[in-house]
Amino acid sequence: MKSKYFNKRATFFCMLFFGMFQSAFALLPIETLDEANGAKAFLIQTKTLPMVDIEVSIDAGAQYDPTGKAGLASMTAQLLSYGINLEKGVLGEEQIADEIAELGATIGTFAGGERTVLRIRSLSRKDLRDRAVRLAAMMLASPTFDAKILHREKQRISTALLEAETKPESVLDKNFRKVVYKNYPLSQSPTVKSINGVEISDLKSFHKQFYRGDRIIVSIVGNVDRSEANEIVRVLTQRLSNSGPAVPKLPKFQISPIEPLDLRETKIPFDTQQTHIAMGMTAITRSNPDYFPLLVGNYVLGGGGFVSRLMLEVREKRGLAYSVFSYFTPGKDSGIFQAGLQTRNDQAALALQVLQETIGKFIAEGPTNDELIAAKANLVNGYPLRLDSNRKLLDNLSAISWNGLPLDTMEVWTKNVDAVSLDQVRSAFKRHLDINRMQIVVVGALK
């Protein structure tokens, strides 16, 4: 009796906590800040920690890499922290690192497919915060692009690329993107040749063309008020131009075409004990109205871990793989659906067959009503964990601002999930996925 009493009591307080937690974060509004030098900016004020997290998203992703120079966007982003041109001399990479360490801050950059991102995490105390923001602003506007450092980084990246060729998961990822994206720029992957072809002039040209105020969105989460946030945006963008050379127009993003099976299967021999399999196709962008039906449906199909349909069919019933998954990756300009697993070489053909059959059946029939109810409950009840830190709030704010979503997206997220119906899931999967369009890549000891 005592055990049951405490279990009920614990359940009650857990539900109360998550309810209060979700409500608290739902009440945090997204504020639209003043534009600065053409840049858009947004703020979520949080007072629980004396911290501020800042993201600068630049419309300068790998999709803009010139033909034959894949990796240029990534190298441009990386070299921002390796030297800054000042009015009186140069601030070197060791000095930059020392300044960041002295501030107790972090400043990092990376280039993804659609955008380059610079992130700052600092104490919100004005003197420390201002120094971190000024340093990041100089990195954005005045990188040195030193020839010796470029040479060193070319060697380091080339070594990493050669090492990646020895890993089946890396070979799978590179080839999967190539066959799915086809002629779209995201099909490109950096190679030793493309990296070694990047020159200082390329870095400077890319920086001048894309690192501009009118191509930037600033997202801020933390213990700062609106006035302080506007000042942060102003400092970050004031050294940048708000216009520049014409930017190449991206080709139209298209759904994967129907092709004969022999053109849809890519088999790559590889000396490994586990065969790696991926299958998928181009899919929706984040702003698509079918986003929530596909999100809920995929939780049933392969996104729900041990409770997913793929896990049941592939692992529980047949023991063909330890893990199997499916997911959508919707961006602003493009999107992809991917499913995959690893299995023993002698089971690869059967595992692929089960993967195809399970996904094909789900596209045709959708989930059961019980599966739909369970998926929605899991997504809704787990939503507070997506908002339980400044960094996670920044991730959400960044996705909202980058994809041009309504500013109340976080507040109505659970309502949108809960409103998804069986018919919506079934029609969305039939509309956006087709088992006969999916590319298949197999990397392993083929027989």
C-alpha cells in the first residue's frame, strides 16, 4: 500500500512539475528587435541564469560552394577565429583564444548546408558580455585569412577527409547525399582536391559576397532586456556591409524522380563486419503545412526509438539490427527523409527487404489509431525537455527565425501535435513519400 501511495504521489508531482514547466516557458514571448544594418533580430528574455546565448545565422551555407570548391563555406567560417585585422595590427589566433578564455565565454562557428552560424555564450554581466560581443563582431567583419594558416588547415582537413574514407558511416553519408540531392548543390561533399583548390582569394570573395547585414538573423536568449539586446545586434552588425555582389540563385529544389530500381540502388564494397544501409528521398521544407502530420507519423514509423514500427519489425521480431531509425530533416530551402540501420553482412539483404516493406506499408496505410494516440502523448509530454535550458530555447528560436515561422510556434507546438488526425498523417505520407522514388545506399562486404 505504501509503495502504491508513493508511486501515485510521485506521478502527481511529476505531472504537476511538467505542467508548470511547460506553461512557464510557453509564457516567454519572442520579441522582434530593431533591424540593424539590414539584419533581423529576435529575443527571448530569461532571468533564471546570469547568462546570454547569442546566435548569428548567415545565409552562407555549403549550398553556395562553387563547383569544384566544396568546403569553401566551411573553411571561411572556420578561419574567422584564426586572425582579426585591427586598425593597428592583427589579433592572432592565440590572442583570440586567450581573450575568450579570460572572459569565460565560448565563441564558435560552423557552416551547415543552408547557413553559417556563429554562437556566443557569455555571462550577462555587461563588461564581460560587451567584450565577447565586440570580439565576435570583429571576427565576423575583419578576418585576416592568413595564407600560412590556410595551408595548415588544408593539410589538417585533407587528413581528416582521408581518414573519413576508412569509415563506412562516412562513406554512406557522402554517397547518400550525392544520390538523393543529385544536381542540387547539397549533393557536393568536400574532397582533398576541392579543399586544396581553395585559395585566399576564394575566402575573401565568399566573405565579401555573403557576410552582409542583409543576409543575417540574430537570435538572443538570456538575461538581457530589449535595449541591451538591440545594442548587441547593433555592435555585431555595424562593421558589415548591408549589400554586396550578386549572389548565385539556387536551382529549384525538386522531389526525387521515379527511377528504375537499378538506378536507385548504390552498392559500395567495403571491408567491414557491419553493412550500413540508408534509404530516403528529398522531402518537405520546415514551412510546409504537412510538417506536424509527418512529425507525428514518423514518431510511429522510426522516430520513437524502441516504440517505433521499424524497431518492432527489424529488431524485436527478427533481431536484424540493434538500432534502426527514420527521420525528416526539413530546412528553409530543402528537406530530406532518411531511414537506416547497420546489420551483419550475411543479413543485409533481409534487413533491407524488411526496411523497405515496413516503410512501404506505412506510406500506404499509415499508423493505427492506438499508435497515433501514443505518439502524440509522447511528443506532447516530452516537449518541456526541448525547452529546459537557454541553449535549447536558442535552438528553437533559431529554427523559428531562420525558417520564417510564426513567433508563437513554441506556444502552440503541443496544440499542433495534438490536433493531428489519422487522415492527415496518411494523406501527408502518401503526398510526400514514395517507396519507388527512394534511393538506397548499401556499404559493406557485398555478396
